[in-house]
Amino acid sequence: MFSQSKYKTGILFYDEIINRINIQFDDDTLYGGLDCGEFFEIKDSDHWIPVRIELGTNWFLVDEYENRLNIALHGLQIRIELNQT
């Protein structure tokens, strides 16, 4: 059986219960917490920018060119690819 990819969109927020950045999807479900090195895309005007999340003193995003992005994560619109089997 082949796996299919599906994108889900939502917003980032800091989840105090799990002590990490989480995603609240548009259907009000939660991702369950992002781990360092996870990839997703952020919305910039009318296009999507691939990034990954990392943790230093605080959580931050890194773009595909290894630039650390200086943007607030809370409320940021994102999409993430979820695999389905």
C-alpha cells in the first residue's frame, strides 16, 4: 500500500501543559507538540516558506538557508505535511 501525504493548516502556540510549541489545526484538533528539527511551512503573504523548529534558550525557526528567523511564533499560520497509510 502506498502512503499519501496530506497537509493540515493551523496556528502555533506555546502549550504550557506539554512545555513545547504545539499546533492548533483549523479543525480545532492539536498536533501534540513539535520536536526540535521538525519541518513545516509558514505563511508569508500568499506563499509558504519551509522552516524547521529548534530550541535554544527559546524556541525559534530556521529557514532552508540555515538562517535563524526573528519572528514571533505565537499565532503564526503554518501548514505541516502528515503522512497517511
